[in-house]
Amino acid sequence: MPKDPFPEKSRKEDHYLRILRQMESLGKLGHWEFDFINQTIHWSEGVFAILEMDPIEMPISLELGYNSVHPDDREKAKQHMEDVIEKGIPYNLECRLVTKKGAVRTIHSQAELVCDDSGNPIQIVGIFQDITDRTESYIQLKQQELRLSSILQSEPECVKVVSPDGILIEMNPAGLSMIEADTPEDAIGKTVEPLIEPSDLRFYQSIHENALKGIKSSARFRIIGMKGTHRWMESTAVPLTNQKGEITSVLSLTRDISEKVINEEKLIRIKRNQEALINGTSDLIWSIDTNFCLVTANQSFLNVLSFLLQYPAKEGDSVLVKTAGEEFYYKWKEYYERGLSGESFTSYENFISPITLEEEHREVSFNPIRNVDEKITGLACFSKDISSLMRKSKELILNEKRFRVLVENGADVIMILSPRGQGKYVSPSITKVMGYTEKEALSLNLFDVVHPDDSPKLKKRLFDVLALPLGGSLPSETFRAKHKDGSWRYVESTLTNMLSDESIGGIVDNFHDVTEKETQLEAIKTQNQKLKSIAWAQSHVVRSPLARIMGLTQLIRTGSLTKEEEDKSLGYLLDSANELDDVIGDIVRKSQEVIPPEFNSKT
């Protein structure tokens, strides 16, 4: 074997080739050459590795080279080569290759065209790199970005990105709808803070500032939409960073919680109302667990229990108290045991209150409390003070007895009438008021005794009272009615509709004699009229001396008069006072001459 005349050069070439192979393997690279004269292609070992081929298949024909290109990209590769040769554009191609084992690889190729002295292409030399992993990662990234974008576009909550200085960079459709923006251009690129309710701005600013510090935080605040709608929002803000870890913007997820806030406020109002109701009553409300320990109670019960325990009662205290005596202890223990065994019942207690030292009557209800499994977990108790009811019941019995006496002996007359005015019942007082016996009164129709001039008014009242609901009454009205002795009496009548009441079945007429009252009223009217006339006639007589008195008094008070003038003025003042006294005496005499007219009971 001949000796290598350039051993040092050969070693260097081998060294560079090894480095080249390592670089191609590490970078998934390959270089290639195309000889336009011989129409042959040369591939490096890196190309064969990418295409999963054996280098012994060298040299490669142009046809075999193009056949390695994916069928869908083959025409693009050919056209690109023609454009490089004919138009002189740089060779820069990205396409897919099919390996010998059928795998599809994406490569990026760059090459340089070599021409002869006449400018004719003789060779093209290039490299390509397997970018399959990068391409697949990019595709996956784009797919993820597309999925994320789809999610954000369909997300019912507001998703937005805001710059550090508060400028809106991006917002999904749900967010644009919440702030009432018709188009993204209405909001993107503008500050967010003007949309925040001014009194809540500090809450929004706090989560934005926290995010810029790298802190995730949440807050509630109100916004005012671009069309004026007010909404309650709940927002969580987090920082967004770049590849260097620097915070570049703030990402927020915001929910419309207006309905939630309304419901919360409603629940708070209901709870406060319930507390006000149970604490604003003298009734006792409490519940216990299965160990006879207090779970909850209103203030009234706590006051009673505190008195019995002799120290402030609280939740968790036993409701079985021995300080009130054994009888009290065992009686209430039995009540609680009955309720906790599943029985709902009511007891009635009558005792002297240890707090007020007054007699009390109470209706106490016991109702078991069950969980979702119907297991008894406690007892709800309610003690209603019925002392007032018991007192009223006693009073009612006494009042009924009094009523009987009043109906039979009182000055008022009670009649039950048919819609046509026929009497069905009349109280015994009819004889005292109108002179008729009960039998005589019931034999007469109401229109038989009412003055003819008042009959139309009575007929209308009987018609009007029927239009009222059961128990409804018309305002009292005065009528003239004939006494048994033939005189006309004034009676004041009130009609009540009790027609549909089974126990009464008619119109109740309650009336009494007001003749004397009417006479006095008429006399007062007459006297007032005469007094008015007297006052009118005498007013100018009074004013003249009164004016002189006032003028002289003012003159004397000035102190500008001489002694002689002052004495003379006092004389005039006395004369005017005497004149005024005479006028007043004249008025009194004339008023005493007013005589009330006599009432003619026969007219």
C-alpha cells in the first residue's frame, strides 16, 4: 500500500469529518450537493440518517431525490428549484420528506447556487435540518392556543389582560358584554378604572397592585357599564410574566355576582328580621340537643334561664334547672324527654312568675327536630304568653253579662230589621226611648214611624248597608221618628250589615234619642248668629276708644310731655277707658237678651 505523502493533512481532514458528522448528528443536520452537469445528487451521512437510509446507496439520482419528498410537497419543491435557477431567488425551502421506513419528517433547507463564468448553474450546495420536533411542538402549541382561545371565547366569565398602567390589552366576549361594549374597539386600549364604581376603586386597585408584586388576590367591587348598568363583580388577579420571569401584565378572571349579592343581602335582611321578631317578643323561643343543652334561644328565654341559673345563660348550658325546686325540675325533664322521644305536644302552664311575681298563663309547644335521615337531633320549644288572653276571656264573660243588662235597661235601642225595614227583634229599651212595647214595635214597619220627609234618606241607607261586607257599618245619621205619644223625636241611628250572619240574619239598627242634643245645637246656632251680629255692629264702636287709649299710652311713654300735657292726656285716657267700659256693658246686655228657641216636638 503506497504511503500517504500528506499524512498530517489526512489526519486533519478525518478530524474535521468526525466533527462534521457529530455536528450533523447533534443538530439533526445534513448537507447535500446537486450536480447540474451530471444530474446527480450527493448526500452527507446526516441526510441518510434523517431519511433512515444506508450511505452505500450513494450516488443518488435527481429522481430518487424528488421521490423522497412527500407527495403533497413534491411539486412545491420542484417549482422552488426552478425559481432559484430561473429567477435567481435564494434557496430557502421547508417541506416534508418520507423516510425509507415510511416516517414523515419536516425539514428546513437552505442552499447556494454555483455558476460558471458564463453564469450558467453548474452546482447547488445546501444543508437541511430536521425540524419535525419543533414543527410538531409548534403545531401542538397552536392547537393549544386555539383550544385556549375557544375556551376563552366561550367562557361565561370575564377574562381580561391589563397592562401595568391599567390599559386593557385583551378581553373575551363575556367581559365585553358585562361592561356593555358593543365592539372590542370600544374597550381595548383604554383604561379600566373609569368603569369601576368610584367608592370601590380602592378594592380593584389593591388586587391589580398585588398582581404586579407577584401576589394572587381577590376582591369584590361594583362596575358601571358603558350604558349605565350597575353590577357587582368578584375578580381574581394574577401576574403574567415573560420568558425572563418579568411581570408584563395582569390576568383577571371576573364573575358577575350581582344576583348573589342581592340574595346575600336578602338573607341578611331575613336573618335580621327574624332576630328582631324573636327578640322583640315576650314569648320564649329556644331549642335543645339530645343532652338537654341549649342550642339557640331568643333574649326573652335567656333572661328567664339566667334568672333561674343565677348567672348569665349561654349556648351549651343545661336547661334542666334544680334551683327552682324538684317538682319544677322533674316536670320539665319529662316534657323534654317526651319531645325527644318523637312526640309533638302542647302543655298549659299556670304559675306565679319568679321575675314579675305576677300570675302567668303560658301555652308551651314541643316539636322534635330531625335531620335528613329522620333521626331526632334536638327539640324546638315555644312558650306563648296567654295571660292577656285569659284575662280578656274573663273580661268577655263579664262584658257579656253587662251587655245583657245594658241591652235590657240601657238608653240605646237595638233592632234587627229585614232589608225592607220590618222589625225582627227589638231590645226592651224601646219602651223607655219611644214608648212602644216590644210587641207594638215589632208590629210596625220602620217607615211607619219615620217622618215622611226623612223616608227617602232611610230607604237609601237600607239599600247602601246591603252593599257593605258582613260587619260593615254606615256612619250614624239623624232621623225624626214618631213617639207613641205622637211627638216627633230626633234619633241617631247606625246601621250594620249582619244579614249573612246565621245568628243574627238581618240589619242591626242601633239608635238613641238625641232630641235634647239637637235642640241645644239649634239654640247654639241661633245664639251664635245673634252674637255674630252684635259683634259686627259693635266692632267699630270698640275700635274708636281703644285706638285713643293706645295712642295716648304711646304718647305718654315717650316722656316728651309737660306735666300739664301729661295730666291732660291721662284725663283723656280715663275718658276713653270709661267709654270702652260702656260699650262692653252694652254688648253684654244685648247678648243676655239672646233667648234659645223652644223646640216644638209636635212639628
